[in-house]
Amino acid sequence: MSQAPYRSPVEVLLVEDDPHDVELTLHALHGAKLRNHVHVVRDGAEALDFLQQHTPDLILLDVNLPKVDGRDLLKQIRGDERLRHIPVIVVTSSAAEEDFADAYVMKPIAPAVFLKAVNAIGQFWLEIVRLG
Amino acid sequence: MSPLASKPIEILLIEDNPGDVRLTKEALKDARVSNNLSVAMDGVEALAFLRKQGKHAGVPRPDLILLDLNLPKKNGREVLEEIKREDSLRHIPVVVLTTSQAEQDVVESYRLRANAYVTKPVDLEQFLKVVGSIEQFWLEIVKLSRP
């Protein structure tokens, strides 16, 4: 691959409160060619705690979250010099447009389609993109 | 999922190398999602296209931009900076597609709010695979902001 030989595994932060979606995402990313390590947090406050101590390579973010919601979390990430370069993929079931994310993915309802979407995210962001 | 839109997805490729333009066209021609590729060969032309200036008055607004960094007249970093500074353009996803592997270019591109940084492979088969993956993620999966 074109990917420069940089450290692996790629550290992914998944911010998602739906256990079923967490399971599907982990399953899909487990099959990605590039070794990755997924940290799962269930709400925005937990995500902020995690980000205070870690700098993941990629963030997958559900918008509707308990406690600190995804929009606020995104604003805090973009306002932080240490975190702002991290690509954030918003995975959402809401149709509202946001301004801060690098990509919006509508969460498909059918599990097979959901898996296909996460596979495509994994292939593009883990195998093709050069992360910062 | 991105809807299989009735209107083709508009892509602007900002690239001065005719070989890479031809290959990108080739790779996108067979995409599952119908798309329309426009090409700007330098940074000045790219911004004129995006601002619909001069001969670009009637052009469609792109849904996705593929941007090379080393361009004549105005380089890709300046183009990126201007796109992300303009309210009417900043929501358009910009994928930097470049031969540069320099860490400095990667960091600088993300700092200027590139949506993704992709290194252009020299190998033909790999190049087609990369464009295919860009197509799959950005055209089929992502919900693009469309007027």
C-alpha cells in the first residue's frame, strides 16, 4: 500500500452508546487489513476523559450521546491544539448537517449495510489515508 | 448511506499532471455512483472554478475535491487554506492526493483542515485501488452536503 510505514496498530476511539452498534463496529474493524486497536467509550464525558490522556489516530463519533453530546465534543476537539488534527468521522442517524467533522456517515439500519459502511470506513481510513 | 443520487456527484480534481488526470478519470469512470469529474490544472484556475469566476460562471459546485499539493501558480496548501476560509466552500470535503510523503505536508494539511490525506502510489494498480477506495468511501458511504 501507499501507506508510509508508520507505527501500528492504529489507535481508534469509538464514541458510541448503543452496545449493538459497538459490537458491529468492532466486528467490522477487526477484519481491517491494518492492525488497529479500538477504544470504546459510551458517552461524551468518558470521551473527554480519554482524550485528556490519549491522542488517537482516528475518532468515530455518534452524534447523539448521553452527558456531553457529540456536537459539543467535536467543538472541544477542534478547539484543542493537540487534538484538532485528528480526523473525526461522524456516524449518525440524524440528518442534520454539522460543520466540524471530516466526514458524515448516515448510520444504516440494516446490520449488513452497517457492516459494509464500517468496512468502507476501515478500508479508506486505515489502509489508504495517511493519518497525521 | 449516500443516496444513489439522481444527479451525478460533482468532483473537482485539482491536478497538473496529465497522466494522473487520465488515470483518475479512468478509475472513476466505472464507479458505481454516477459522477462528473471536472479538472483544474493549477491553483488559480481551481479557485476561479470554485468561485464560478470568468469562464467558470456556469459550472456546478463540487461535492468533493481531490487536491494535489504541488501545483503551478498557486500551490495546494494555499488553495486548501482559501477553501477552508470561505463560508461558501469550507463544507466541501477536500481529499489531499499527493506524491509527497513528507510528515510536514501531512501535519500542515490536517492543520489547514484537509478532510483526509492520501499518498499517491507510483504503481498503477495501487493508484487505481486508492482512487477506488476514495470513490467507495466518499461517493457511496458518506453523506455529502448537497444544495
